[in-house]
Amino acid sequence: MEKRLSTPLSQEDVRSLRAGDRVLLSGTVYTARDAAHLRMMACIEQNRPLPFELEGQVIYYAGPTPTPPGRVIGSIGPTTSTRMDAATPALLARGLRGMIGKGSRGAAVLEAMEQYGAVYFAAVGGAAALMAQCVTGCEVIAWDDLGPESVKRLTLRDLPLIVAADAYGADAFAQGQQAYLQSVEARKTTGEPG
Amino acid sequence: MREIDAEQIASTVARLCVEANRELPADVTEALAAAGMAEPWAPARDMLDILSRNAVIARETAMPVCQDTGMAVVFAEVGQDLHIAGSFEEAVHEGVRRGYTEGWLRKSVVGDPLERKNTGDNTPAVLHTRLVPGDRLTLTVAPKGFGSENMSRLKMLVPAQGVEGVRAFLMETVRLAGANPCPPMIIGMGIGGDFEMVAELAKRALLEPLDQRNPDPRYAALETAWLEEINGLGIGPQGLGGRTTCLGLHILTMATHIAGLPVAVNISCHVTRHKTAVI
């Protein structure tokens, strides 16, 4: 059973989510990946404004393919989140409340998520043509020179996500793998076919 | 002597770039479907179903299967009795430039690894050329995404480590990759040769059909046993748990030095794209 959520996310929204929950996310999110994170870090160091207000917002680690004529966006799926780990605690401290990506996060990110109240969603890596159908708006708002890495404001409608890490330090990757392996052991014990 | 124009190479490479990115090879879609049938874990089955549906949507809407349309890896087998009018290598890069621009594919290449300015047209390609008998030109375009490429590893083992050392390095590499390379993975392994050749062997192993095993029964047995072991790790689709961690594993080997046992593990995802044409 999926939970429907809309951005911006409140503390209550985030606190209601648990690792492993399925979510359909709608509303505005911002794309930023490697190069945009480096520039955001430079903005913070130099006390310059960020391209968007972070409070309650969600960053999608994604660089879509170019938008073909007659479409809203090209194919869009998540990139590997851990490459953004170094920048993430500073963004969480400034109000960022959610991230969408793929793969596990480092311990410092999970701790900062607990401290500030934030959620990390996993999108289905490699399902980019399917997920493009959940994007109803796309506009470059900063750093157009970065091409696929520019910061884009996306409007989502029911993007299917899994809560990969919650605001309580739980991690769906570790939990899911453990639960599966336990089910294998249980089957061995009962002699059921795999 | 047979002659072809470089322009024909450019237009062929351009077409292969687009086709490879929009349509998964049949062996991959079949492996995904088979994995779904064999998957005992319901959440993992759901993930595999999403990937299968995505491949259909990509084909029907002429959109790339994955947003990471990769660095264009091109394998060329040039017949030694063939004359190419114009620059062969320029034609390959021009084909990539055209395919990625006209096909609405993502430009994911930066010109200098440290300065990191996007070249804007996905060039240059990574080009592997072999001279072969005959007067034909075989071109394979294999766009490679870097979510999985980043998880690949190479190690110069010592001979005493033997087959167990190779196995342990493979399993360590898969565990370290975990959820990052968008499992289910497809894995290419090189064993032997020297430092650079073992990496090329691993890359070429990704082109092998998933339903075929190494012709040498010893290596065929290792492919089967190691695939089974990987699918017992529990990583599962997207790393969220399940049986289907890897759809296929191929090993390519080469003679090596008395002092060495090079091994390379090239990790790829289910979007292991490649398209071939013969001119």
C-alpha cells in the first residue's frame, strides 16, 4: 500500500515515514547531482544564495536525457547518491528535507538525517523511461552551462519511491536484505521449495 | 580492394548509438522475465516487473531505457582487405556526436578529467580496434553507464592465490558494489593477460550472450557456480533484498606471465546495451 505525499515536506510528513514504506510523491522537486553540489557548497562557503530555498524541499539526484520535441522531459532516473554524501549534511542543516537517489548512504548522512529530520527515497534505478511519465513539468533554474547537470525544477505526479532511509536511522537496504536471507533460512528449515 | 567511405561509418555508428539506447538486447529482456519467474521474494519481483515494463515503454515511446546513455564504447573489427576513404577514427567520433545529438541522448562526457567541462556531444568514444581477415567492417556500439562502471575493480593477484583468490575478489567486488550499480547486475570478468588487457577482456565479456556459457567447460562451470553464489548474497534488485542480484556472468581469459594472475571485474547493470552492424 503506497502513501501519497506532496512537497514541500513537513517535519510531520518525514516523521511518519519508515524505511521500506512505498510512497507516491507529487509536487516540486529540484535536480542536482555532482557538479551542482560542488557549486552549492561554494555558494555556502562564500555566503551566496543557493539557486532555490532549501526549507522543506526535496533534491532529486538526476540528470535527464534531453527533452525530445513534444515531450515534457527525456528519460529520468536516479544516479548513485553516495557521491553527494560529502555535501549532504550541510544542506540538511539548512532545511533540506528529502533526497531521491539510488544506493546506500554513508553514516554521516544517516546521522544528519536523524538530527535534522529528513528522509531519503530510492527511485528505481534503470527505469528512466517509465519514470519520465511521472514528470509533468521541467524547467532549468540554474547553471545551464552544466548541461545534464544543471539544476532543474520538476513537477512530479505520483513518482513511485521507496523510503530507503528514514529519520530514525533505519536503512531499507540492510533491512530488506536481512529479511530476504531470513526467509531463505526459514524455507530451508521447513523444507519448502525455494 | 573493397572501398567504403568514412561517412558510411559515421552514419552507421550514429544509428547504433540510438538503437542501443532505446532497445534492450533480447537476451536481457528474456533474462529479466526468467529472473522474475524464479524470484521467491515478492518485493524483488515487483522491482523486476518495473524494469521489464520500463524496457517496453522505452521501445514504444522511442525514449532511452536509462537516463545514463553512457560513454560510447565502440568495438571495431576492420577487415585487412578493406580500404576506408577518409579518417576511420574521426568517423567513429562523428557518428557518436551525431547519434547522441540527433537521438536526444544525454551528453555525459567531460573533456578533461580534472577540469570537468562537458564536451557537449558525448565525444570522444572509447574505441577498440582489431584488424581481422576479410574486407568487412564490424562495428559494435556498447554505451556504458557509470553508476555500474564506478563499481568495477581490477587486481593483480599472485599465482599462489589461484582460482580461490579470483573467486574471493569477485565476491568482494559484488559486496562493495551492493545497491549502487542498480542490481540486477551483469558481470564481465577478465582473467589473465596483463594490466590493460585484463580490463579489456572484462569489458568484452559484457558483450557475450547471457544464455551462452564459456566454451571451455572449466570456465563454464565457474560462471555457473559464481553466478549462483552471487545470487545467494541477498542483495537483490536495487539492493532492497532478494535472489536476483545478477542476471549473467561471463569470463574471458588470456595467457599471462609466470609471475602474475591479473583479474578484472567489470560491473554492469541490466541496461547492458550493445548493437552491432556489419558494413
